[in-house]
Amino acid sequence: MISIYPSTYNRFTCKAGVCKHTCCQTWEIDIDAETVAFYQQLDTSLGQEIRQAMRQTEDGWCFKLGADNKCQLLREDGLCPIVLELGEEALGAICHNHPRFYKYIENLELCGVGLACERTCELLLGMEALSYVAVADSQEEFLYLQSVLGKTKLNDVNDIKDIYNLSVREKQVSLLDVGEGQFTSDLYDEQETINKSGTEEDIHLKEVSLKGLADIVNILGIEVDSCDLQFDPGLTVERAQVLLERYGALESLQETWITDREVLQKQLGKMLVSYKEMTSKDIDLYNRLYTYILYRQLDALSQYEWPILLDYAWDATEYIALLTALNGDLLRQTARWSEEIEYDEDNVKALLQSYAEEYGYE
């Protein structure tokens, strides 16, 4: 397995009580069976509080939402009593992992942090450039990455397999020789090769830096035009109306999501003027957003063609720009879009299917 991580991943930390828009609200927060069993036997005042905040549905257990639409356990200061008293390890899988996501296609694991989170948006939109790294589980996969990305002249898969089967020290020598010196010792972690017991340790390969989304699709064997990965805003009144109608057919979590769309329809001409000014001024920022939205849906290539994913990400970026023209605050509008669309599997599926039908795919 080759795992891909965006530069936002390891920099992410929950803002907890200082977050202006907590993730512990609006949607149903499921609790996995193992965690339910732990909470059920927790013989403390907190355990009783947790059980009172849980409810059972046909699909399993979840936390109740209060009148303010927030998790009943969430304190007024925005902190979780489970974390404060028991630590993060006592959280259920969803609470512990959110907003991290892991998606799979072929031999790739696509890792990331979701845009519904305020901190993710701050990281993504606050950096100068979005980069990725690939981490291989084995030397063979590492060499495959190097070959695909043009960092070595290995062209024969047998060469890779031969090197993979060598001893640790033989690999070091061979990797320095193969590719006419293109492999150097800095491809490896600077660690001792002899452990305390006096036996030889394996060498851990370093992560491979990727130039961007282009390298990832290259690993997947997809041929793309450079313009595919460059957002070029050009929303017209006609296209905007189609976009609003398309999004209007989807499910919605918040009433404000519906009313905003209605306002956009009534004030479309005015909004497009603001849209053009914003996107032309911050084109690098919008392109970063576009490529990251596209990255999260790459696993859909197992079912849909490349142009369909491009349309999905392109329209998403256009819609976020329209919402920002209406309300301001790009970070908040990005998170709202993610909550309503990206985190609703039915909405994502409906959008991809609608684009597929337009292209004539079944």
C-alpha cells in the first residue's frame, strides 16, 4: 500500500474550545459498538452522563443533539467532557478520527482532513502551496514510486523485484548503483543499521515528495492536460443558473443553505460581479481549493470517468465562490459546502451521477 498525505494532514490539530463552528453539531454522531460497550460499563458520574446523552436507532447508537443542535455532552466552553476526563482514546471512532478521511483506489490510500472543519480550511487556504507526500509500505513500492515519478531510470519491473529481494546492505549498494547515481543515501532515514542486540536492522525508507495532484494522478496512470488541474473561473449567468438548479435538487442540512440559494437566484447578476472580482484576485487560493476537492474524490475513478470528477470539483469551487460573494468569509463558506455536500454521500453520488448522465455514461 502507498499512502498519500497532503501537507495539511500532519499540521492539523483540533481547535477545541476556540473553534467558532464546532463539528459536534448538526449531524448525527454515531458511536461504534466497541465504544458503546465501554460507555455502558463505565461506572462513574461521567459514565451516567454519557449514557443519558446516547440514543439507539435502527442503525445503532448515536449521541443526542440538544435544542441548539449540538451534542448534549458538549460544554458551554466548547470542550468535550469525555476528552477532559478520560482522554481522546475514550472517544468513539468517528469522534476520534474526524475530520480525517481515508479513501482507497487500487494500491493507494488517500489520506486527508475534511473541509467541514474550520481548522482544515485555515490550513489549506492559509498556505502558499498545497503539496503531498507518498509513503510506501515496502522497498518495492518505494522503487515503483521513484520509477513512475521519473526519479530513477528503473524501467524493468524485474529490476525492482531483484533489488527488493536483496539483503539490507546489498540494497544500499544496489540502489546507489542503479540509475547511474540518481539514488543517493538521503533517500533513507539516517538511522543506525545495528540495534542494541547487535543484529542488523531494516532501513526505513523516507517519504517521497510529490509536486502536487499531477503526480498523484500520474501514479494512477491517468493522462491529464495541464488545464485539468488549473481552476479558471468563468461562470456565466446561464451556467450559474444550471449550477443553482443542480444543487437545488440535493438534500440539505440547514435552512440557511436553502435560503442562500434562493437569494443567489434573485441577485445572480450582482453576485457574479463580486464573484469575478474575488476569483481573479485570489486565483491561487481558489485553485488550491479546487485541486483539494478533486483529490478527495479520486477514489470515485473506480466508477466514474475523469471528466466527471473535474466537473464535480469545478462546480463545487464555483458554488463556494458564489456563496462567498453573497456572505463573505471564504473559510466559512467552504466549510458549509463541505458539510452539505462532501459529507453527504447521497449528495456526492447524486452529483457524480448527474454529470455522468450529461456525458452519456450509464
